[in-house]
Amino acid sequence: MKELKRILTRIREGRLKEITGELLWMYGYVRRYWLLIGFYVLLGASGSLLGLGTSLVSRDLVDAITGVNSMEILRVVATYVGVGVSQIFINAVKSRLSLKVRLKVINEIRGDIYEQVLRTNWESLARYRSGDLLYRVNADAGTVANTILTFLPNVVTTLISFGGAFLIMMRNDPWMALIALLGAPISFLTSRHSARKMRDFQRDNLDVASDRTVFDQETFQNLQFIKAFGMLDRVMEKFHRIQRETVDLSLKQNKFQQSMMIVTSLVGQAVGYACYGFAAFRLWQGRISYGDMTMFVSMASSLRGSFSSILGLMPMVIRAGLSAERIMEITSLPRDSMEDQEAAAAILERSRETGVFVHMDQVDFAYEEEKWVYQEASFRAEPGEIVALIGPSGQGKTTTLNLILGLYHPQRGRITIGNPGGDSLRASSSTRCMFSYIPQGNTMFSGTIAENLRMVKPEATDQELRGALEAACAWDFVEKLEEGMDTEVRERGTRFSEGQKQRLSIARALLAGAPVLILDEATSALDVATERRVLRQIIKKEPNRTVIVAAHRPSVFSMCSRVYQVGERRIREVDEEGIRQFLEAF
């Protein structure tokens, strides 16, 4: 009754459904790679069979040497040597082939999970810290892939060893087989208690490891800020605190594991002594030979070891299940919808002649229910126009740009992108091909200037790169560099000034050749003259290009067709007087 009550409790708590879901998710990958995994199983099974064969040959060898079967000594020695040498070569081949299979399966599974995460809807994914996502994609995915590849082969090889040893012992002496299994019930009950505790420990370990990855990543990303504010001591204090938490958790887990190990080891030791004593008693009675005794002791040890190995797979399954749960949490999030991809491509093709408009009509948006960024907001940007968004920080300028890009979706209203007099689509993942986007902050990557630019157009020629740099007013400093466009940018563009990085980012956006260019405070580090020159050249280069600018500086506003103020839960078009009032207020 207690067992039934416990099962029902687990069902009520949803644990059984949760664990089943994790196993089914992993089984999906097992089905995908069943041929490779099956091959991996065969390799493992060959090793187990050779191990059993070695025990049998050892018995014949001992019997031959002790005179029980001396006529067969040459054949037995030759067989023993042959099995040993074969095992060396088979293990070498198995190790090589296993590595190839392992690398292929692990890389493909990790790549599949990585792609799923990248294609996840940004609005849903933005709730997670990048370091946590990094740990899930790398460490958790690696754990799942390793388990998928090794669990089934380990189970099969262990069962072969267990079943083979048990059958051989039952055939020769059933009592010895039963004695060897005496510790199984105790080990089984101990492992059940251990499994529940281990799941809790593993969950805590994953959380701590993920937090540590987040902390390390953020520390190195913001090292300049940390040094500038003299925060090294505080950062190191937090680092050591995380280390202490990791150590304390590891010691606590180890203490529990050691207590369980002591119990199972004592039981195993007692069973081992019983097996050895019973075999010695049989030998003293003259009912078995020295070879039989050697085989019995070896098989009894194999039997206990195989059973322990089966139970030992439990921590692997627990950790893989928790890692699968963490990955499923991300991969089950909504994906970017690409259902309008063909229609978007057609609009993009026609934009070379007509350009692309961006319209926002009666849009309501809130990050949290009833906490509106704005309501009934409208906005228009037509081909050939520069349209500005102004407003205090945190009032919705960047949010508006994210809505236009389809990264977020309004609760009500409509955002459309299309050709004047032609087709249009709602803003979505599919319509992002119409945009070149320069966000706030630094978006330079490790590599050369040319490699950074070619991220948006891999086939671009050097002449095209130079044209984009000239249009962004960046060529004047790039050509003076010793290696020109092949100069290393370094991580986050640390070798360049903020203004230079902004101009390189603008050049990359222009190279993409999209009909709509979005600049989110992307000229804030430029002097007024350079800023105006960049904007003029952007329009000159592509007269039909639509430019949307989020900015504070009046130098931009004088070049704009329209200016919209974002704030007080609305977007409204403002004239020169409205701009003046805004500038005076902020």
C-alpha cells in the first residue's frame, strides 16, 4: 500500500509525466541515430563477450596446468593468447570507431539544439540570461548527447555481462549464482533512495554551474567597467562566494554518495566473501576443480559488478534527464514564424524600384499585462524619407524599433511593411530581410574589418566593402591602418573609438543593401558634421531607402521628413515647436 501511495503521489505531483517526457524527448534522438547507436552497441557487446570468453578460457588454463586436463595445455594456452591478442586489436578498433561515432552524434545533436535555440522567438528568449543559454546549449546538450550515445550501449553490454555470468554459474552451480545475487535487493533499495536525493543534488549542481557561467561571462564582458569603478575586490569576493557554494554543494553530495557507497560496498564485500567461502568449501569437498573455483570467483565478481554497473547508470540518467528538462524549456518556446518568407522575398525584390514603407497603425504594446508602453500608437515612414523617433530614455523608442523588426509583437493594432501601391505584410520574422539594423551599443565581432562587414554579405568584393566604408565615412581612418580592411577588430572592437565602431557598424548595415535602415542612437558618438555627412550619403547612395532614426540630437531632426515623440504611453508627430520643447525639457 505504501508503494502504491508513493506512485500515486508522484503522479499527482507530475513527476512521472515529467520524467516520461524527458525520456521520450531523448528517445527522439535515439530513433534518429539508431543505426550509429546500434553499431556502438555491437562494439560494446563484442568487448563483453570477449570478457566472458576470457573467464572460460582461464578455467581451462588453470585445469590444464594443475593436471586436470594436461593433454589440452597447448591448445588452451594458444586459445588464451589468441583471445588476449584479439581483445587488444578489437579494443583498438573499437576505440577508434567509437570516437568517430561519438563525435558525429554529439556534434549533430548539439548543432540541432543550437539551431533550435537560435530560431526561438526573441520575445520569449529575452527572459533568459545569455550565460545560462550558453551553458544549456553547450554543457547540457553535451550531457544529453553523451547519455544518448552511451546509455543504451552500456545497458546492453552490462546485461550481456550480467546475463552471461548468471547463465554460466546457474549451469555449473545454481547455489553459487544465488549467493552472488544476495546483495541485489539491498543494493536496489539503496539505489532507489539514492536516486531521489541525487536528482535534487544534480538540479542544484546545474543551477550553480549555470550561475557561474553567467557570472564569468558578464565579468569578462564588463571588465573595463569593473576596472574603471575599482570593483575588482567586490567581483573577487563574489567569485569566491560562488566557489564556496560550489565546494559546499560538492562536499554535501559527496558525503551522501560516500555513505551510500559504504552500505553497498559492505554488502558487496560480504557477498564476495560468501562466494569465495562457498567455492572453497566446494573445492574442499572435491566437487569442483581449481579451474572451476577460479571461474566461479571471477563470474561472481562479474555478476556483482554488472549489477552495480546497472545501478550506477542511474546518476547518468538523472543528470541527462535534468539537462533534457532545461533544454526542453528553451526548445519548447515559440519559434520564429517564416510562413511569409516567399511573400517577403517578393516585396524585397520589388523594393529596388519602389522602396519599402513601414506603417504602425493603432498599436497597443505592453511587456507585462496592463503596463502599457503605449496605446493606439501610429507611425509612418515612406521610401526616401528619414523619420526620427525622439523621447526620454526608457519611454519606448527602442521598443518601437523592436516591434518594427518583428522581435516583439503588439497586443493590438497592426505593423505593416510593403511596397507603395503593392503588397504588404505584417511585421514578423519573415520581414526582417527588409531591414538593416544598427542597435545601441557595440555590435562588432572578433575578426578583421572585412570579416565583420562580410557577415551580412559573404560574397561582397573588396570594392563593395570600400564603397560601404566610404558611404559611412569610415574609409578615411580604415585606409590609414597598416593592414587596412584586414586589420583585426578584436573582441567588441576594443582597438577603435566609439565613433569609429559606429561608422563600421553603419558600413556593415549599408553593405547589406536592405531597403529600410534603422539606426538606434547609432550616430551618438559622431560629431555633428560627420553625422550629417553620413546621413546625406546614406540617402544619396539609395534614394529609395527608408531611414528610421532614434536620436536626441537636433542635427538629425533638421534632416528628417517627420519627427515622432515617444512617451506618456503614446506616439505623436511633432513640429518644430514640439521638437524645441522636447530639447528644452531633456
